[in-house]
Amino acid sequence: MFRDSVFHRYAHCWRCKSPLLYRASDQWFVKEAIKDQILKENKKVKWVPDWAGEKRFHNWIEGARDWCISRQRFWGIPLPIWECACGNFTVVSSIDEIKSLGGKVPEDLHKPYIDEVSLNCPKCSQKMKRVPDIADVWFDSGASTWSSLGYPQNSEKFNELFPIDFITEGLDQTRGWFYTLMLESFIIFDRAPYNQVLMNDFVLDQFGQKMSKSLGNVVDPKDVIAKYGADVTRFYLLWEIAPWDKLKFNWENVESIFRTFNILWNAYKFVTLYMSLDKYDVNTPLEDVKKYLRDEDKWVLSRINTLTKEVEENFDTLELHFIPRKIKEFILEDLSRWYIRLVRERMWLEGDDKEKISAYATSFYVFKRLSKLLAPISPFVSEAIYKNFVDESSIHLSDWDKHDASFIDSELELNMSILRNIIEGTLHARQKAGIKLRWPISKVIVETQDENVKRAVLALSEIMKKQINVKEIVIGEVIQELEILPNHKSIGPKFKGDAKKVVDLLKTHNPCFIKSGFEKDGVFDLDGFQISPEDVNFNYLLPKGYELSEFENGRVYLYTVITEELKSEAIAREVIRRIQEMRKQANLNVEEYINSYVESTFESELKHHEDYIKRETRSKSLVFSKDNNYIDKEWEIDGDKFLIGIKKLN
């Protein structure tokens, strides 16, 4: 006799992990007899992703078995089945039928009250009792698409809203709710109860493991909300990955979204601060200032409407993860790092300057639209921004603002994108040359063969001048000297004893001729020595006074010579920055005026820009000698020490 142990899978209680004992019992089933019809109907439904419907749900329907709909519980929907001692079963379909069979309808149709209702048996007239079972909760939820509309008692809402446009749930519901909805709807109405289905996958830990208390890797949503807020949490969950892919929860990425929301709030506070100081009327129609709009205004108006158009398309296709990604990029790159940067000085202008008012009107339009785009994802911050601007009860009770195609200017958006690349290249050249942005330069040369780049520079040259602090922008080229250097690692082994002679000959030949020979023939005859491209290295030497940086489809040359006039302007900008820093340290409000003094060795340079300094620092007076009763501080510019004093005006 042989005896051994066999290891196999066995069901255990999910809570206490004890082995389960199987016990057969009589149950009620819905027979699966309409499989082919449901498979055909499923093809009419739009599934996102498509494989969820075409494969996962299709395969579940194909393999579906009879559905056990009965449960032995106290609370739930009682099965409307009455049993007679004669063996007859009656399925009751309505309250009226209970009455017609001699039953008294209780106020509450749940257990235990419904169990007290006896009905007359249609076959033998004896009293029937309800079977003790209740319905599977999925049998109840499978009717939700019409029962929640009050059907069949109320058909008005049903006729208006059924079938529903959209549902979403987890991937496990392909064998749960998605299926029970489809099955019951087809039994009753011969059609699918939904037009579109979005399937979600699960949230895992950062390593892709299923979250479990026993593993200690559970992230409680309450903890995330407590630290970062519901808006950030919701935005992150939609931003991180496509809904139908597994989400590996990452705290660092949540922090990144939190920083984005801080940047959005700071941009909003900056704009509203100056609007409130000027008592700007948000009801001012954009049309009233349209002729005063500058290129940056038209660009951001185009961008927010392009964004709106793309968001609408993503909502329609249910590619919902693209929406927060595009909104995040707009907040960081377009709104905060670009548009606010471009209009900051316009908002500092005094009085009812039209350029300032047009910047306000544009900003209001952008923030109002942006709050609408955010509302479905991050309802609280969008509500706060919207209600501060608009005197309405709630953003969530307002209509969606569809994109306005008249504002979309694709060419302007392309030009601005190109310009930003050029500016980035120019700032890199400044950094290499060691020239701070506050120091103006006389000229920048843009070298390119790309007509789009040329068009962008010509169209937006004023923005470029201001952003890189340059007096002149030229589209052209800078002639560079070509230098040739021997590659000793190649020349030595190749020419052996003649290597030194080859190196000396390279010094006597024009590098341009050698390079042309390589391009034409692949080799060059160097007085009897055949050299090839690997034997040399070519370098371009910039003319004195230039710094070079490359950008996509071109180069930018920075003329680095600083004249005395440029230096005086730079010193004025340096002083302005330091006075503004002292204002900040003194906790002065932006609208408050001061008196200032600067005691330095560059008085003549500052006097040349006196009005500019006073305007930028809100100084009523500016003197060039030390004064008492001022808050003063010593500063330094390139080794020159000087003293600044400020005093708040009463």
C-alpha cells in the first residue's frame, strides 16, 4: 500500500484564513440561454480600452454559466417567490399581483414584514408562503440603470436617459456589474443598458505589489487627502497613468502635483492682487480691449482655447489621463513660466493704462476657462477661483465653456514655441559668457535656414528683445574661423616615422580645402600623404566678442561686449532689484510708496536712469547721498560696495 500527501489549492476565509467547508444546498438560478444575443449586442457598445470589451468581457460572456441569484441572509431584496405545499411556485411581479392573490401589502416590503404575507395558490387555493431567500446584491444592482429612474412607475425620465451614455468601474466588474447590467437589460429590453464603458485597473504600491495590511504596504486615501488635499489626490490619480492600466502609487509624484497646484495658486494670487488694487471690473468684456491686446495676450487666449478643444476631445474619447497632463503643462509652461512672466511689468503700470487693462481682461478669461477645465477633476480649487471672479452660486452649476475657434491661432502658437526655444538658447549663451540677465546686451544674431524660425523671430522680436534683454536682433550669420587639429591616435600608427611630417604639413594647408576634399572624395592628398577624416578634428573658432549656443534648427550668437551705456543701465537694474528686496524685507505692500537714497561711486550712471528706478521701485524721491531715519543696507556689485536706504511714506 502506498500513502502520500497531495498539495493543492483550497478555499479559505478571506478574513480569518480558516479552511472553508463546502456544503451543497438548493438555490435559485437564472438560466444562461441568451448568450449569442448578448455577444452580438456587446459589439454595439464602445469599450475603453477596446480590448476590455472585445476580449475580456466577450470571453466572460462566452463562458458564462447559469447565475445563482439566491442568498441566505436576513437583509436584502427578498426573492418574490411564493411556495405552496402542493409543490407550486409563483413568481410575483408587482404589488398589484400580491393584492390579486389575496395578500395584504405591508408598508415595508423587506424582511421580516414580507415573510408574513400569505398568498392564495392559483392551483389549489391553499396559502402560499414566501421562500426565505433574498436576491444576490448583483441581481439588484443589475437593474440600477432603469430602477434608479423610477421605471416602470415613471417612464418620463427613463425615456429621456435610457440607455445611459457612460459607466465606469474596475476590471473585475467584467464578470460582475457590467455583466449583470447587460444580462438583465437584455432580458427586459432586448438591448444593452449603456453606450460607453470605461474600465479601470487597480491601484498598487510603488513596486507594483497588491496593497495588503499583512504586507504593510497599504496607502490610505485619507492619509493622502490629509497631507495634500482632495484636489491634488484626484488630479494625481487621473494624471499618473491611463485608467485601464495598473497605477503604481508614488508619493513623489503626488508631491509634484502638489507643487503644480501651489504654482497655480500663486499665479492666481498675483493676478488678483493687482486686479483688486486697481478695482478692476471683471465684467469688462474682452471685446472692449481687443484692439489693445498684445501678442502674448493673443497667444495665451489661443492656447487656452486649444487646450479646451483638446480636453473636450479627450472627454469624448474617454482618454481622461491626457486631460490633467495637458492642464499641468499649461499651468507650468504656458501660464506661470511664460504668460505671467511676459505681463508682470504691464500689471505694475499706474492708472487705467490700456495695456494693463487688456492684461487683466485676458487673465480673467484664462483663469475662468481654466477653472472650468479643472472643475470635473479638482472641484474645490476650481470653485474657489471661479467664485472669487464670478458672482454665481457654484462653478458646478454653471455651463461648460466650449472652445472658441475664433481665438485659436495655430501659427502664433508655433511662432511662440519656436521663440521660446531660441530664448532658451540665448540664455544658455549668456550663462556661458557669465553675463547676468539684468545686464543688457547690444546684439543677438540668429542663424538659421528654417523659414519658420525666421518668421517667428520677425513676428515676435519685441517679446524676444525683452525676455533676453537685448537691444537688437539680427537674422544672419557669423563667419567663424575653421581650425584643424591632428588626431595623433590615428596619424601615429598610420604614418609611423612620417607622422611628425604629416602634422607639420597640416599647419601649412587651408583647413577649408582639406574639409572640402573630404566631402568630395573622402580623402585628401597632403603633399603625397593620403589623409582621411579620422586623421584630423575640425573646430570652429568664434570671432572675439561672441558667444554661441544652439537651438533646434539654428544657432544664436550673443555679442558680449558691454559698452558704458549698457553698463549704466545694468547698474540701474541691479539697484532696482536690491531696493525691491529691501521693500520685501520691510514687509511693504506692493502699492505703498517710499523715499530712497543710493550712496555709491556710480552716481552719474544712476542719474541717467533716475526716473526708471523711481518708477520700478515706487519711490517718490531718489537722492544720491546718505540720509538719516532710513532703513539702510550695504550692497555690492562686481566688487563695488554701495549703500541703499528706504523709508516708507506715511
